[in-house]
Amino acid sequence: MRIVDVAANVWDRVVVGHLADLERMPRDALVGSPAGILYRYRPLSGVDPSGGAPVLLVPPLGAPDFAYDLRRGCSLVEHLLRQGRAVYLIDYGPKSFSDRTLGIEHWVDELLPTAIREVASTEDDDVHLVAWSLGGIFALLTVAAAVQGRTPLPVRSISTIGTPVDISRVPLVAPLRPLAEVAGGRMVSSVYRGVGSFPAPVVSWVFHLTAVDKLVTRPLAVLSRIDDRDCLAQIEAVDHLMNNMHGYPGRVFGQIFHLLLRGNDLAAGGLRLAGRDVELSDVDVPVLVVAGRDDVIAPLKAVRSAVPLLTGSPEVRFSTAPGGHLGVLTGRRARDTTWPELDRALADWDATGAGRGDADGGRRGDVDGRDAGGATDAPVAGA
């Protein structure tokens, strides 16, 4: 342990007030409304802007949009920009009581299709969707619903990261499913209808709860890494994200509870939205499915369950990477595992012109993300 590094880290944390560089990548708002704003990140100076088709980042409800831009040196946005790609993001913003009637179909039928078409029109190219957590479910259902409605979207591929499909394989909520079935969901329904939302502080508390073991041991972990600036910066950035979670509109929370938690409908192949069944088998573009090996919110088996359901996709790739729910997306090891796997998939599908029906019946299998060694995730969940 180097005393000079320890002194510098302690000084910056105590006197300067932070170690992590949380400055966000510059971006500009293109179009939007209170329900969602489409942003375009500014290209990096000196980077050749010819990195393939544009990427639209699809965040989940509950998490702030900067999950994709966690901190300098550990930002998926920055990484994609360095590849020369045009990078967009749809930001839903915090939800209020006035949003209580919004359901999943609002994202699937309106918000995401509008954003996808805007990006495709601006870039004159099809769009790669890169989605994390619940955002992956939104992305898959959006493409499937468009195909079902015979209004295909200009989507080249979908990459889902930490997206659980089979809720029965999530140990945290599996014990609750029988109780929810017995209760019939009446108590929960009355609560979310009454308050109009699933409040942001509760979302933050639940996220912290999944890391309770890491939180207990964190003081010792921090002390043992007090000379490791990158590790301490990651812990700080994750704390900042977990303390800035958003709430869920009441109707969306009700759908998640009834359709996913109680019924586990998605594991059977789809969801019933706005009076029609939206099936994952209707997804007709290549899909990359990435699971975190240490993810307790979206365990490997819950994520991998999507693979056999995507029968309409010309190619499905499955990959694993080290890290928890946030760590698999933007942890320190994600830089050497998840991100290169994503780069390979996007580059391959750029080269083949993949999109709906364009690929020649690609392989379906397990492409296990290998840990390249070196850096380690910060010792908190999602780091």
C-alpha cells in the first residue's frame, strides 16, 4: 500500500469532496416531452465518426439515465463514442403522480417507436438498441409489437444486458410469488392505485437491500482499497446512482407485479398489453443477451431464459460477464468483458447488414464473456 496514494485519496475525498469524475458526456436534446426526451451525445473530437450504425440506449424505469454514463473512465456512452458511433439516449425523467396511468404499452407503442424513428431519420440508418434491465424488456416488446402490427421499425439489432425474463428464477422474489397468488394482489393493487406510484425512495431502498451484505462489509473493503483510486471512485459513483433512483408510475408497477411477479407471463413467451398478446417470438432482428454472473436482481438463469423464446430472431447470442446488476453494464470489469462483446456483436451486424430477415440464419448459442483479468469490480453491488 503506497502512503502517497492513500494521502492523496483521503485528501480528495475529505477536502475536495469527491474522487469520482461524475461530469456527464455533453449531449443535446433533439425532441421530447415530459414523458421522455431524446438526447444525442456529441461526437468526440479527433474520433472518426464512421463507427457503424447508430446506437439508442434504452434505460429502465427506476434508474437514472446516467447509469450508461456512470463516471469518466467507466462510461459506456464514452466507450461507444470512442468507437465512432452516433449515440442517443431516451430519458424518461422522474415520474410523478400525474404519470400514474402510464402503462408498459406507453413505452412499447409510443415512446420508444417515436425515438427509434427519429434516430433512424436523423442518421439515415437503422438503429442498434442497447438496453439494460427492464429497458431490455421494453426494447424486445417494442420490436415485437411493431412486427405484430405490421409496422416494422428501423432496428438493426437489440442488445439486452441484465434483463430477467423468467422471474421464477430470481431468488429475491421467487418466495413472494406464492404469497402474491394467494393474496390475489388485492392489497398491492389498492396501494399503488391509491398513491399513484411506486415511490423513488422505496426503489432506492430496494436496490440497496440487494447489496446488504456488501454494505455491511464495505467499510473494511474501503480500508483495504484505500490506495486504489479507481476502486474508490467506482464505489462513490455507484452510491451516487443508488441515491438518485426514480419512482415507477402506478400502472407500470401494477403490470410488473401482476404480469411478471404473479403470473411470470414473460417466461411463457410474451405479455398481454392493451388487449393484445405481444410475443417475444415476433422479434425479427439479431439479439445479444448478456447476463451478470453475480447479479442477484437478474440472475444468469433468469436472463438466459430469453434465448429459446426468441425463435423469430435470425441470430441470438448469449454471453456472461462478471458483475452484479449494474456491474455487468458499467462495472470496472465490464470494460474488458461486456463492452468488447457488445462491440463484436454490433460490428458483426453492421458488416452483415443484419436487420429484419437480412441475416442468413445465424447461430444460436452461448458465447461466454471471458474475464480478461486485471481490474476488479468495486466491492459493492452493481460496481
